[in-house]
Amino acid sequence: MLQDHAIVIGSSISGLVTAHILSHHYSRVSVLERDNLPEGSDFRAGVPQGRHVHLLLIRGARELEIMFPGIQQELQDLGAQAFDIVNDCHYYLKNGWTTPQPTELKTLSATRPLFDWAIRRRLLQNPKIQFFAQHDAINLIGNRRHIQGVQARNRQTGSETSLYADLVVDASGRSSKLATWLAELGCGVISETVLDAKLSYTSRIYAKPDGWNEWKGLFVMQQPPSAPKGAILLEVEGNRWIVTGGGVNHAKPPTDEAGFMQWLRELPSPILADLLSQAQPLSPTSGYARTENRQRHYERMQLPAGVVALGDAVCAFNPIYGQGISTATLGAILLGQKLKEQDRGSAAWGQRFQRDLAKNNQFAWEMASGEDARYDPNFKRPLASKFLAPYFEQINQASVSSNVVFSEFIKMVHMIGNPMALFHPRVFIPVLMSKIRPKASTLVPNLPLQRNI
């Protein structure tokens, strides 16, 4: 029986953009969220990475603007920082600091709760969408051939509700239980690909000094195996900085205040430690260690009709690469395209969607796994990726002396460039020359420590 109703499990950004897309195709959309949803941009337990650096990739910023016209300006009105990712930031790479230059590569930085709130408050204005906060999705309703809804439990009262729908979309992230539910229905065991570099992160929020206008971001990049630790500082709303440090094994950042500051001082460049030692902390340190890259291969199994999955529930990346919001948004856009097909919701339709989604995610997966594979020599990378790895290492070195190389590399990282542009002569030649005649940068970001900050 058709309900003209869709259910989304999870209200992360993946769930939010999915609910928005579904509201164009169904008269009712229910969003199940186990957390209490704040009326504003407060941190919440269900987003454990929420206290760490969040830089919106340029592709994600552009797609969100198309999906929610005016959202970038709304984010800025709420305090998000707009900046030129090349000109307003400094990057410490293998052989020194990059040189800022004006570009058209603009994006936004903010705390994760601010990104969530800006989108969620748009959805709260949509009469088709209803949020069920503090509700656990505890199982699917249906059988191995057809899913008809979700069994939900109110976390406050313990009461259970059967919610019936034409389509259930799992957007519940890394903690998704969909694979378990499907196995219990007799659908088989899903295969996974996992690459865990065992990276850990520690973050802290600081007050931005009054009158500070030197730069918006500072990136001290990891260079394994010789430099297995790195850190990022970004300006966010409320005249604040967020700094996140990451490392593996013996280079993992401590989560105590003194240990974290000493760890920052041991980075390849001491600038962050010099700056933050004179800045006012506004939060305790926060650690995060669930950083594995994980693909759940739903495209390889026969799903029942009436259920699909996307976002981190399907393909989760090491959060430090910032791909999650962009890939989740692209996945929701793909879902919207597929919902125009006549057999939407059928088992065959679901399988086509999961196959196309896997293709959509592949580039971001190769980027993240290619980086993290440097920490795990036992991970079986595709032959092409293994062959190209030395070239990408050299791009890193050439980026310090060539703004052209660095800009093209940034475009690829931000999912707006053609990877083949990295092999164009205007990029390839400087990369080759950096191998023949290596150059180290003598540039140091302006750090006016003489000011009372």
C-alpha cells in the first residue's frame, strides 16, 4: 500500500540533505534522530567529530548553494568565515610554506553544529518534513523482499512506534545498523573494505586575538613516514579559532592540555605552538579516534525493495580530509535523480542506486585511501594508485615553488578539478623540475608575536 511517505534514519548533514531531496518526491518525510536536537548551533553527542575542524570543500559549498539558494550568505550571517583557500591560508608542506595568491577558490569554515543548524532550520520551515528527535530506529518492518517501514523507540518514554513508508533511507552514519538488520532478515552478510591508519585527533577552541587579520587558516601537513603528525587551525564563528592535531602510533596527540601543547611544539613548524601559547583557550581538549575509511558494499548485494543507504552509512572517510559533507550532498543529489525513475523503490531500482552511488564515491575514496595507505603498507591499493603515488608526492614538493601546481592540486582535493589537469604540461613540467632541482621555501607566515595576543 502506497503511503507517499519516506523515512530518513539520522539527521546528520547526510540525513538533512536527503530529507530535503525526498520532500520533492513524497508528501511526507519523517526524520528519526536519536539525539535531542538543539534550537541553534550547540554541540550534540551524536556528532562526535563536531568539536573538530570542519572546512567545507568547495564542491560541497557549491552544491549546497544550488540545493538551498542563499545558504552561503546565511552561514556568513551566522558567523561562518568565507575565504580564499589559497590566498587566506598558509600550508606547510614537505619543503616549506606555500605562497599565498588570490584565486577564485572560495569556501567557508565554521563549527560543525553551525553547518548543521543552517541546514536544519531550512528544513524546519518545510511542512512536509517532520523530525522525531530522541527516537531510535530499532529495526526494519518487512522481510527479505520488501521493507515497509521502521520500528522506532522513544528514548524518553520507552514506547515503540511502527512507522510505515514507501522508502526508508539509512543516513545514520558510521554507527549504521542496516547491515545487521538485513542479515537478520536473511539478505546475506555485506562485504566491507576497511583501511584504518589508526589516526587520532585532538582539538581545542581558542579566542581569536582582537584585531587579528593576518590569515584565516594554517595547515601543517602530515608527511608520512618522516613527519607522521600534522595540524590545522581555522577561524570560525564567534571570533574563535579551532585547532585540530592528528597523528598515528607514537605521534598521536595527547588529550591533556599540557601534553597537547607540547605535541604542537614538536610539529615540523613550531608556529602553531608559538601562537596558541599566547592565545586564550575557550574549551577543554577533545579527542577522536574513529577515523577508519570504511566502504560497505551494498552495491554487491540484493537489497529488499523499499530501502537504500547513503552517506557515511555506506562510505565513511577519515574525517581529516573533509570529504563527508560533499560526498553526502552528492549522494542525496543522485538519489533525487534516481527518484524520477518509474520503478523507484523497487529492489532493482535500489540496486541501481547503490551501484551508481559507489561510482560517485570512488574518487573521494581513492583520495582518502591513497593518503592513509601510506600508514599501512599491507593495504592493497589499486595498481594505478600505487603507480601514481610517487608523482603525487612530487606534486607536494612542487607546490611550494609553483602556484599553478598548488592551485590545481587544491582543485582536485576540493573535488572541483579534473584530475587529468595534474598531468597537463603546465603542471607536469614544474613537477618534473622540482625533482631535478628541488627548492625549499624560505617563506614564513606572518606571526606578529610582538603584539599582546
